[in-house]
Amino acid sequence: MNWAKKASKQKPQMSKQAQRQPPTVDRAETVSFTLRELLLYFLRLGTFGFGGPIALAGYMQRDLVEQRRWVSKSDYLEGLAFSQLSPGPLAAQLAMYIGWLRAGFMGATLVGSAFILPSFLMALVLAALYVHFGSLPWIQGMFYGIGAAVIAIIARSAIKLVRTTVGKDLLLWVIFAVLALTTAVTQSEIVWLFILSGFVAMLIKAPLSLARVDSMFSFAVVTPLLTGIHGVAALATVGVLFLFFLKAGAFVFGSGLAIVPFLYGGVVVKFHWLTERQFVDAVAVAMITPGPVVITSAFIGFLVAGILGAVVAAAAVFAPPFLIVVFGAPYYRRFAQNPQVKAFVQGVTAAAVGAIAGAAYILARRSLVDLPTAIIAIATLAVLLAIKKIPEPVLILAAGAIGVLLHGTR
């Protein structure tokens, strides 16, 4: 990626010993700060940061690079490129990377926890309210309107991602179309198609020469805690929940919404943990709370298996990106500019965008049940496309209010 190229040009080559340590910031560009100050910043960002992964990454650049000058521009761009190359939630992984820059393993752990904790607690509270009061007419009416707005937001995200990741590249358009179609038809996200897409892009855009093949391969008390929306969950269900969300965190590339089709295929289609209506509501909750979008995992986990399910699901989905930062960041410079790696990631990203488009179609069929919901969705999409800076939570809450007026008094 261009960001990675720019970052590599701004920094001299490092020795192997230096690559094993968190890179030092450029003292000419930055000012000193404490780990405590960094933790307080990410605690605030996790509490008040709305707008999705791209917006959160933008806040970090504005606050930490441009205003406070805690992080050099080259280190920030390097972390952003690393987060885009890796699976998992982009904003959370970038936060962990910045924490790693400051204090290694401990920094990544504490910063990631501070960033995720506020939205996790909010999702927990909302899930508890949803379980206990979800049958009330005004609650059902609110989610009636919110569900339609969520479809519009997912569709707008797919449009933006197509423009930025697929562009005019014919091969990436083919991958996008294939994944969108297969997701819509099978109503699930097929992981091996993502991997295949990466290899197809790599073989066509950056084919390996025989001389490089070898080097590439060589680099190579619990009952109350388990009470969900369907009653007390079995411990076996918690184990399946953990493995499912661990897989989600390890194999989903792209924006936070890239996890939606993957979750739908497992949560609704395969395991039947939630209904389609409940799943759309879970996605909506993730969008009206600050922090990373994938915090919807905590909401879903609570509905399936109570508090323990929420903790297990959230821990599982954030574990892969955390481990990638801790163990992969020191060696990132060795392969960041590799053309095969870049082509592979381009293919996987195009596949992820296609899956998002397919998921938008699936969810739209279930959420746009009548003329009012269709009008809400179309109006929300039009506003998003016309007024680019309007906060998404504002639109979601407005749609919820309309839903209450239409159906909340019945």
C-alpha cells in the first residue's frame, strides 16, 4: 500500500536486533508522554468515539500525530498499513499498535483494553435491557425503524469500500462480484473463498518466480452468568461461541462491517442462536455505541449465553488482532513491501467488500418488510450520500424515533 511505502521511505533500514524491539519515535517530531496519559486518551476515545473504524483512525491521527505530537507521522502510517494488512478490527488493532510502540506487550494490552472496555460495557447494558424489555411495543417499534437505517448504512459502507479498494481494477471487480453473489445465494460467508481470492490476485498481479518460492515458504457458579435470551446456555455452547468468534477475528479482513456476513452465516444460519430480526438489532446496537463496530460480538454473546457469553465472544474476536500486533509487528518491515503479500491482501479485501454487499442484500430482504421501512432505508442512504459528515448514530436514533411513532404505540 502507498501508506506503507511512504512510511518505509521515511525511516532508515533497521538491524535485526532493532526490529525485535518496539521502534523508537522520532524525537524531533514528537513530545514525551506517559503510558497513563495514553491510556486515558484511549479510554475517552472508546467512550465518545463514534463513526466506525475509518473515523476512529482519523481521530487518532488528528489527536496523537497532529495535535499532541505523541506519535510520529511515519509510525502512525506504518501502524495503519499494518492494521489494514491484518485480519480483525482496524481501529482496535491500530490502537494496540500505538500502545505497542509506547510500551511493547504491556502497552498493547493496556491500550487495547482501555479502548475496548467502554463500548463493551455499553453493549452489555444494552443487551441486558434488550433481553428483559425487548418485547415492549416501543422497543419493537424503535428497532423496526433502526433496522431499516442499518441496511442503508451497510449499503453506503459497501459503496465507499468499493470506491477505495476495488476502484477500476477488473480483477478485483470480478472477485467482488463472485463473493457478493455467493454470499447472497448461500446466506453465509465462505472463508476458503477469501483465501482463494487472495491467491488468485497474487498469482495474477504478482506471480512468484521459481527462484523466490523457497524463500517465501521458509518465512512461512455460573448459571446466572449463562442466562441469555433463550434461558440458561450449556457450557458446550459457550465453547462453540468462543471458537466461532475466534475464527471471526482471525479471518475477517476489511472494515468492521466486514464481520457482518460472517456472523450472519454462523449466528443465524448455522447455529440458529438468534433470529434474523435479533441479528439486525445486534448490528444496530454496535452502530449506536462508540468504539469498534465488532463490539456487536459482546451483544450477541450476551443474548446467547449471558454475561459469560459476552465476555467469551468479545475476548475471542479481539484475541487474533492482539496476538498479530504483539508477535507480528516486530517483523512487519520484512514483508510489508512484498508484492505477493500486497496482491494477496488486495484480493482478500475485494472479497470482503463483496461479502458485505451480499450481506446487505440478505439483511435487506428481512428488514425492509413494508413500504415505511423501505422509505426509511432509502431516505437514510440518500442523506448519507448527500451529507457526508452527518454522524451515523444520529440517523439511527432518528430512524428509531420514527419507528416508535409508526409501530411503538400498538
